Amino acid sequence: MSRSPAREPVVLLVHGAHHGSWCWKEVTERLGATGVRSHAIDLPFTSFTDDTEAVRAAVREAAHHGPVLLVAHSYGGLPVSAGGHAAARLVYIAARMPLPGESPAQLTPTWNDPAFHRSVRTAPDGTVTLLPTAREALYSATPPRYAEHAAALWRRMRSRVPDTPVDDPAWLTVPSAYVVCAADRTVRPQAQHTCAARAATHVELDCDHSPFYSAPEPLARFLAAQAALVVPQ
């Protein structure tokens, strides 16, 4: 007997810092072409607490339609770790995957590539913005038309990387996979491998920090394969 369409897995996509739901367009189109349902959310970027609650709310809503494969890119790994416990499966893409007791803010110097770190500016009020030079690191292997489009849509953030640990990260209890971006010039690949070792499985793509632009086809294939592993509820 086939599964009811209403209970097919739903891929829920959470972007990284300064981005939005728009960055997943190439991936969602490819997932849809293979019959995999997906939805991308926008983090509010008003605080880490608000971002975490946005993830929780999105998972609750998506779960009405089917079990959730929750996908996190870069900074998105933090609110997903803090608020993704109701998902059926997790995928981290060049994303922070904190251990209990780790302070993500303390790990930032070993996480970011120094060149990218110099492209980040924090104002006295806590607002974080990117300098134009960040584009070289974020989209080093991305077609120019996507890089230009994305840079024009970068968002300011008030949600800093938290300096307190995520005590009960979701990946401890939810099956997880990790995508290492091997040619990443934003997040050090060795830092990604440290996180990947915490996941149940991982894959390495020859892509920059933005595989939703530089490698949408292999990324979509991997996500579709992960969605197929989600147990119907």
C-alpha cells in the first residue's frame, strides 16, 4: 500500500546568516521536479531566541502535512539545533552543530575563514552587516548572476551567534546528516569536518559556501535521498 500524499515527508529549509528564503529557489525547484515537497522559511534575525522560535513554529506547521526533514545552512544550524527537536531528520550544510556545553561565540575564531571574518561589521547597537568583499568568500564558485542577486538581498542581523551553549541540541536525539562544502572560503572545511563527525552520516561536495547556488543539483539529490529515509508518521 502506498503512503498517503498528506503524510509524505516535507523538506523545511533554513538559510544561513544574512540570507533569506530566496536563496533556496534552485533547490526547491529541483526537489519539486522529483516529487519532493519543500518549503523555505525566513528567519527574523531580531535575536537568536526569535530565530529559534521561528524554527520551532515552522516545524510545528510543516508537521501537520507530513514528517519534517529539517535542513540548516551555516548560522541556521544554531537555531535548528536549539529548536528542531520535533523534526524527523536533520541535515546540516556547512552549519554549526554545537556540542552540549559549547559556546558558539567562543568557537567563531576557529569557525570562520579569516578573510571572511574581516568582511563582517558589527555596529555599536549590535547590528551585523557584510561588506561587499564578503561576496568573494560566500560565492567563490557561484555563477555571477546568482552572486549579484544574492548580494543585493543581504539582510542585516541583530541575532548574534550566542555566547551561551545550546544545552540540548536536537541532533543528539534526531537522526542527522552533514554536507561538507569542500571549497568553502567562508567556513573552514576542517571546522565542518569536526561537526560532520557528530552526524550519523555525511557527504562532501566540491562547492563553495553556497551550494544552493554553486551545486543545486547534487545538493537536491542528497536532500531527496535524505527525505526518502524519513519514517512516515
